[in-house]
Amino acid sequence: MDEVTDPSLSVLAEGSFLGGLTLYILYVFYKIKDASSVKHITGEKNNTCVSFNRLAHVKDTDYTLYLKPPKLTSLRLKRTFHTKVRASNRIGPHNKDVLSVIVGSLLGDAHANARTIEGTRIAYRQSIIHTDYLFWLYEFYFQKGYCSNLKPRKYTRIVKGKEYYGYEFNTFTFRSFNWIHKLFYKKGIKYINPKLQLYLTPLALAVLIMDDGCWTGNGVRIATNCFKLDQVKLLGNMLVKLYGLNYTIQNIEGHYCIYITKDSMPKLKGLVLPYILPSMQYKLGIIK
């Protein structure tokens, strides 16, 4: 069976009768419908939760089972995401860096595609000039086991007789992404949910800027074009409350954008620059 393995997720076994026992363990971990059924093994539910620091995350899962008799030394149980397992059985959990990238992307141009009861996948598409950024996203997900080893596809679009080129890819479909779809979509249309404040980390903000930000004047404009005015204000107020960033709202041809002002640029750079790709630092006014 082909599989993509999270670097922190693997199965190691020692001792006899390992074939049948390993298959049993794999069956339990990849076919469970209710993740709470492994709580007695791992000590925690196998789902995404909101922790004390108000960020959805899960600890690194590295658990050891000590078997009897002593000759059957131990089993280290960790998770992998198989390419051939049903999406409804691919249930997570997801670390906060993965959730941050997803949230930043969905505030930008990415889409969460719900696929009936199977789950939800995140779809990416970027123009040819942002190839570096698109492939960074792909490598991020691939290294963590969230997409296949198939490289992003090149696409061609014709708009008003002009050809446009770029690359696109999708993550695997996860049943445990369905709550993310509900967080961002109402009747199929993106909107700003007040609960986003729980997940708007500096990494999420950096991804949003790389996705939909631009340097203009002496500040950063974020193209929140698909959101209504009251929703744009809600997102801007989150930036004020969480990070003390001052902003104004600009009306660009009937679409509303957040403009982070000059006086907040030192704060903004301190927050997001560690996550910004070198090829994207021009969006913070850094020209090399």
C-alpha cells in the first residue's frame, strides 16, 4: 500500500508474532470511526481541540506500549496518512502550524472543497509569478503527509482572449477538515467568522500576506476582496486586538481591503518576517 508518512508518525515493532499484531494495530488506527476509542492507549482523544492557549493543536504523538511477556519489548505507535485509505477514515489530529497555514490560505485565495460525507480538502492555485510560494506550500504539506508525491500541476487559463499560467494542487481529503469548511463558509460563500480569532496566528497572518498582500505607499494592503465591509472590519479589529496593528479600510473599485498603516509596520515585520519567503519579502517593502 502506498503511503505518505508524517515525519513524526511511524510504526516500529519488536518481538515475535509481529505480522498479525502490527496489522491489527494498523487496522485500529486507520479504520476507527470514533477517535476516542484509542484514548486508553494514547491518554488523549485523537481529534483537534482548543487548548489552554486558545490554539487548536495536538501534542506530538509518540507513545510506547509495553507488552507482556518481557520478550515482546515494545511498540511505538504513530500515525500515517495513507493515499488509499478512505477519506472519511482520515481524521487527524492536526498541529497548530498546519491549521495556521490553512487559515491564512483560506483567508486568501485557497478554497476548502467539501466532498459530501467523505470530508474536505484544501485546493490551491497560484499564477506563474508566485511559483516559489505555491511550491513552498506543497512541500509544507508533503513533508507532513497531507498531500501525495505528485508535484503541483501546471494549468492554463484563457480570460478575455489572454492566456494565464500557473500551478495548482490539492491536499488529501480529511473528515476532520469539515469543521474548517464550516468555519469559513456559509451557504457556499466565504465569510469572516468571529471564531477565526482563535486561529489567526503570526504564521497564519504571514501566509495571508504572501497570498493576498502587497506593499503600497508605506504600508501593506491585504486584498480582502471577497468579504463584505462589516466582515472586513471584523477581521481588521482582530488584528488590533491580537497584535495592536493599526489599519484603515480602502475601497478599491467597489472591493474592500485592509491597509496596515506605516506606524504598525515595525510590529508587523516582527510578527511575520520569520515566516515570509525571501521571494515574498517585497510585500513588506523589503527590496533586495
